[in-house]
Amino acid sequence: MSAAVLAADGLTGPPTVLEGRFGFFTAHTGDFTADALLRGLGTDWEVLRTVYKPYPSNHFTHPGVDCALALRAGGLDPADVAEIELGVAAPVLRTIAEPTAEKIRPRSAYHAKFSGPYTIAAALLGGGGLGLSLDDFAGELPADRLALAARVRCVPDPRASELFPRAFAAVLRVRTRGGALLEHRVDSSRGGPQHPLSAADLATKFQLNAERAVPPARIAALRDAVLGGTGAGVTPSALLALTAPAA
């Protein structure tokens, strides 16, 4: 947005800032492939492959959260959980599952965002917004979620490993106190091209984040301006004005 405002005001720059002799690519890589940048230019849109994060936690935790929310929606009572097995792609275990002692009992709310066991517990016991909200990772971590996280065991899953990194997949198996085995699998986490968020979901995510810093009336105006786009007479300067701190 800042670049668009500067360009609209007439600010120019070197035409070969990317590919030139002293450009970004030469400075950082020493070489580049123009075809990779220009192939399909104007017809193929990478934005269509953008993956939106519905939950405010590490992206590797998302497929497990999807599974937990599905089992919860199917009637799983967290109080009836005896043990949980979370199967994910082998390469992500070091991020969300290791070391085990640190992940089943995160040291902070921020640390909890990178814990497979804790995010599963939060999805089963908490939730808000699109399934998990920023409030699920704020303040002191609740004792009941830590107790449930301690019952989660993370293991490599062959199918999830095969799909990685093209998609983030997971399988969640829950053994109840009565001995029943419940299972749910996702081959691609929610928010990606295979399972995109709806326009209403995206509006909800925007609302939940914006309301922490922007007055309600300005949130609605900013949302409508973005959705209306330039066809509604919206300029970059107008968008920046709506996002500026209140006087």
C-alpha cells in the first residue's frame, strides 16, 4: 500500500531493480531464472494458491486442529478422553512435537502456539472465532488444557509425510475411557486451495483481529472499502487513512 501511494505521487525507481546488474537477484543469489518469474505472467495467479491461516498458531499444527474440531463437532466429550495420538508429517515433528516434555507443557502462551499437543487440547476445550482464537493463547495456560495435552502423543504418519510439503495433513486417533477408538483424517489443512475459507470466514478473521486496535465503525468502513476495491473509488491513500491510529 505504501508503494502504491508513493507511485501515485510520482515517485519512480530504477527499472531494473530486480534483474539488473546491481539488482536484488544478483545481490542476493548471484543468478536467477527469468522464466520462473515471467512464465504465465498476467494469466497464472499465484494468489489463488495462497493458504490462509484460520488459527493463530504455527501452521504445522493446523491439520491436527482441524481433526480435533471435527471430532468435537461429532460429539467427542473431552472429559471422556483417555489418550490421543496425533499423526503428522515426519519433518514437522521437530517443530510441534519435540522435545516432548516441552511440548506437552509449554512454558508460555506463545510457546503453546508451536505445540501439537496443546493446540489439540485447546481445540477440544476452548475455541472461538474460526475454531481457535488469540484468546486461546493469552495469559496463563489453563490447567485442564495442560492436563489434556499430556495425553497427546505425536507420531509420524506415512500419508501425511507423503503429501508434505505440498499440503499439511494429519490424522487424530482418540481412545475414550470406555475403550472406543475415534479417528479423523485430513489430507490438507483448512484455508488452502483444497479447503478454502469462505468470504464470511475471511471477514470474521479480519473482524477478530481488527477489533483489537480499530474502532468498530472504522472496521466496517475498512472492510467495505477493501471488498469494494478500486471499482468503488477507493484509493491507497483512503485505505491508509482508515488504518491510521485514532487521534
